[in-house]
Amino acid sequence: MLLCQICLWEFYCAPKVVPEKPQVYRRQIFTPEEDERLCILVAQYEEKDWELVASYMPNRNSRQCRERWFNYLDPARSSLPWTPKEDALLQEKVRVLGSSWTLVAKFLPGRTDMDCKNRWHLLYNRQGSGKQRRSPRKKQSMIQPPSLFSENGSNWETIDPGFINLYNPNDPFWWQ
């Protein structure tokens, strides 16, 4: 009996070891100062060690730094408008490779996988082959009660007489 009480005490009353919560990074727009700092850090440490780069960027993690660099700040990234030739190549590669945007981007120098994905969806929706957006459902002002008559032409004589006394046409929930 004593052993069971000790075991229960350890189970219910002993201090629990709670693992540390990972640091949460809230979404914030990169400031011009952060962009400048990120460019300097990438020039210094190259595009290899994003954990090290992020350690010098307060409130930013390695993923945020890497994505900001590759999708916006990288000088090798093309910010020029898309050409019809690039659009045709994009459509051909998506037809052949599917939506593997990293593979598709390898055929379009200066364009990232995100650039390719965004451009594809823009072209896809312009062509009208995208999914149509559904209009929101209109709420019915009143729920319709089930029909008292069946499809085969039933009449009031076939309905249970007790049922007629329960029917109130002004109560939308009379059948529940």
C-alpha cells in the first residue's frame, strides 16, 4: 500500500520536466536596414550557413533569411518583366515536369521557384483554365419543411391524423 502511494505521488505530484518552447518568430516585413544587413552578412559568410547569418539578425530565423535572400535580394535574380519566350518555356516545362517548381526554375535563369510558381498561376488564371471561384452561398431566409405529400400523389387521407395536429406552418422547425 505504501509503495503504491509513493508511485502515485511521483506520478501526480512530482515536478514535471517541461521542454523549452522554441522561439516564435512573428511575421514582420523586412526593413531596409535588415535588408542591408542581410546583404552584408551573405557577402561575408556566403550562401552556405544560414544559421550563422540568422544569428546576427535579431528576430529572424534561418529560413526567413534564406527566403528573403533568394526571393528578393539576390543580385542574380531577375526583376525584369517576363518575356513571351520565358512564358512559353515555363508552360512547356510545367507540362513536361509538372509543378516541381525547383526543377522548372533551373531552365529559367534568373527566376526562382517562387517566381515560376507565381507566374504560372497568373498565366493559368488568365487563360480561364483555373478553377472558378465559387460565389458565397446565399442564406435562405426560412428553412423549408419537408413536403407533406410524396411524389406519387399522396393525399391527406393517407397521412396519420395525429400528424396533422402537430403541423404548424408558421414554425420552421416543426418537424424536429
